[in-house]
Amino acid sequence: MGILAQLILYGDSFKQMVGVLQFSMSFLFLGWSSSIIMVAMLFTSYWYLPLLYATWYYYDRHTQLKGGRRSDTVRRWRVWRYYRDYFPYKLIKTADLPADRNYIFACHPHGIMCFAPFLTFSTEASGFTEIFPGLTPYLLTSSTLHKYPLFREYFMLSGAVDASKESFKHLLTCQDSGQALGLVVGGAAEALEAAPGRFLVKLEDRKGFIKMALKYGASIVPVYSFGEEELFKLLDRPEGSWITRFQRLVTKIFRISLPVFYGRAIGLYMVPFKEPIFTVVGEPIHVQKVEKPSPELVDELHARYRKALEDLFETHKYLRNIPAEQHLNIK
């Protein structure tokens, strides 16, 4: 059946599927495929185009550390609304967040591809700026993603920036208030264990965001997206197997993960399962600025944050009918 016929027959359902598929394909393939295309063009009559881009790339190499290059037009693309409605997705506010300060939104879980964090902080389809007026959202992501040619340009237009110390410093000092930094705390390593029903978050050794909050006096907001871990299934792999060791090595070196997963049996299995997502934004933990926090102070705030995250999970797990005896699995 042709695409036009499917559009007529299935209407919004088909558009929604295309919306999530374009994100999956862009996330997984656009970066490395654009790199290959750039190299290949050097051996064609269009050789000057990658050279011109390389010049621009060098000139622009620090932009992702300086707030990026967001575009409200891109953030408001209609495709993001189809993406949202596919699951569907809902952003839930539990407390007011005054725009008179800066915030670090610590997001969990990572899932395979961070569908919920991207929708929340990199598009206007989530309703974030309406629910939290006066806040400007950014999604802080792996520096590796900002090294791919062309992909970095596309990614930054959505409001994505580098998750480096330099980026934190710029965003939390260029404005005294109103900055909303979304950070997926578990990172790429958590994606390797993002299977349905595990409710696993990597937090025990994740203290960098705590240090940044203390150093710049930013409030910390726990965020949990119920349903994110249900979107794909991981293929079974024995602990200690060569593939497990290889995946962890890649994650350690390149700060990206290579989970072996599958979704629905369409679109090369890259279409996520149709599961509702509820992104719950918890109450802020207000932090006093301490430029050189002691390890004890970091540990104390980390423990407070862990308790707040556990309480957030327990209070709202009914949204996905999670059994009462099931608790958050923190590693």
C-alpha cells in the first residue's frame, strides 16, 4: 500500500507512527550516515561542500557549550505533536517552579532513546513552557552527539546542548534565573539495562549534577517518566558475555551505548511499542550556593535527592499500575 493510501486510510495513527519513526531513525542513523556522506563527497565534483562545512564546523565548534542555537520554529514543528500523541505522552506538574531561579531537572530513566526527555525539553509539544512559565528548557546530552556533522546542527536547533561542565557553567551563569536544564542522569550506561519492568536507575555514583547544583546555587528537580522503559525490549544477553563486555567498553570510551533492542515489527523494528508515558515533575530541592562543596555536603544533598526521587516514584507509580510491592531499583 502506498504512503498516500496509508495516510488516507489510517489518518492520524499513521502520522503519529511516522513522527516517532523519524526521531528513532534520526537518533540512530543521521549522525554516522552524514559523516559517511561528507567523506564520500570529497571524491565527487561537490568536494568543496564538505570542505566549506568543515570550515564552518571548526568556527562553530564551541556553540554547544555556549547555549547552543535553538529555534522556536523547529521546536514547534507539527511532527512533534504527532510524536507526542503516538504514545500518548503527558507532562504532570506537582509543584510550582518560580522563574526567579535556575533549575537542574534530573530525569529518569534513560530508556533506549530518551523519548520522554527529548519531548519534554527539546520540543514545545510537551507544553513545558506553558506549564512552567518563565523557564527556558535545554536538554543536556552526550558530547559525542555534538561531534557528528549535520546532526549537531539539527540537534542544537531543538535546544540540545553539551552536558559538559563548561555548558553547565555557561547556562547557570549567563542568566541569574529562568534556566531549566534537563539532564538524563543515568546516561548511556543505563540504556544497556533499559528493559520493561526493571524500573532501574543509575544514581549511586552519579554526583556530578549535585556538584553543579551546589556550585551555582541551582535548585534540583526530580523527574520520572513512567513508561519510558516499556517502549522497547532488550535481547537477552548473558552477563559476562563478549557482547556485554563490548557494549560496556563502547559506552566507557565513546559515551554512547549500543543496546541490542527491538520495537514493533515495522520500520526495521525501530518503532517503539505504543505505551503511555507520564512524565512527572517533582518538587524542587532548593540549594544554597557553595562554590567549593565538601564531599560530605555533596553526599548529604545526594541522599536528599535519592529520597525525593523514591518518594516521587512511590507516589505516582499508580499511573502505570505498578504493583505496590514494586519499588525503584537504584544502582
